[in-house]
Amino acid sequence: MSNRETTDVWNELNWRGLVYQTTDAELGKMLQTESFTLYCGFDPTSDSLHVGSLLPLTTLARFQRAGHRPIAVAGGATGLVGDPSGKSEERNLLTREQIESNIEGIRKQIAKFLDFDNSSALLVDNASWLDGFNLLNFLRDVGKHFTINDMLSKDSVKNRMERGISYTEFSYMLLQAYDFLHLNNEHGCKLQIGGSDQWGNIVAGIELTRRVAQKHTFGLTMPLITKADGQKFGKTA
């Protein structure tokens, strides 16, 4: 770790090579003058985070030290579906009990990086708002804002078309998009961060929030930690 003093999170992230993509050229200037609430999701498919999770987790911590408010989202609901991003094959579905046990494991790890005193950071489980969502309401309130053509153009789906992708994983992007809308409504969250493989999911959340809430939100991705062959260094690896 560097002893360089952090005074500006945007310059700090750029200096460290952690900015891969942003959805708005003005985001850097806004971060210098405004306090943002931001979030990042963590996939509870294991009872431990992996080295690839370290980048977004330490980035949340850097945002908090710079005066912003981070939200860590444990995917208690989306973990039951499985994120196709960066995956060449369908995930094995876990039981609800396995997911809940895994969340307890990663909750302890996240608490070592973020300061949750006085609600300066939050740790939430998206099952708390997605579990009770009626399917017909979800299709009407969320699904109608997305076209199949647009969803097929996302890398997370496009890269799976030859091998095949289930409707379950195909729907994942809508669930994550709703997370952003919910967190914007409930906590004023304006920024979602994640690895570069999350770009399509992040953009979907920004678009849904714009259409439903008429709010302007932002996205930022970081480079992925990869193996020597260039593949994502995820839990499986």
C-alpha cells in the first residue's frame, strides 16, 4: 500500500489504474464537489469472497474515506438466480439455506473493510426487497422497460448465445437493474460500481432508474483481476 494521502477519490482511483469505464464524463468533477451514496453488489455463491472481489471492496473503502457513503449489497435474491457475466456455462443453483449461510460468511469479511458506525456505510441483502416481488408486477413494472434486442446486445448474454443461456440467467440483468432503482429510491444512491464485466448490468440499472424515477445516475467499472490466460479470476478459478 502507498503512503500517498487520499484527498480526492477520483484522482486516487485514476492514479491506481482503477477506472476502466464510466457512464458520464462529468462524474469525476461531481465526485470532487458532491457527496455520493454508491453501491456494489457481492455474489454469495460461496461463504468467502475471492481475490476478484478485493478491487470493488477496497474501492468502496476508498470512497468512504473520501467522505462518500458506500452500500454493500449481498445478493440473497440474485444469488438464487446466478449472474451470467463472465461465465461460459450455466451456474449450479444453490438452495436458499446455502445462500443465507454464505451471506453470513461474506458479511464478516466486508465488515473488515467498511465502517458501519452511524450508518456511514450500509450492508443490505437484496432478498429483503426482491423476495416479495409479484411476478406479474415485476414483468409490468420492470420488464416492459427493456427490449429483447437490447438485452441480447449485452456481453453477458451475447457471449453465451452459442452455448445457450437459460431464461433464469437471462433475467438476471433485470433484477440487478431493479436493485439500483430501489437503492436510489430508498437511500438516494446515485452510483453503482463493479468489475468491467458488470457494465451491461450497470447500464441497465441506470436506464431503468431514468425511465421509472426520472433520475440521473452513474456507473463506474474497474479492471478485472485475470489469470495468466486473460480469463476472469473468479471463485471458480
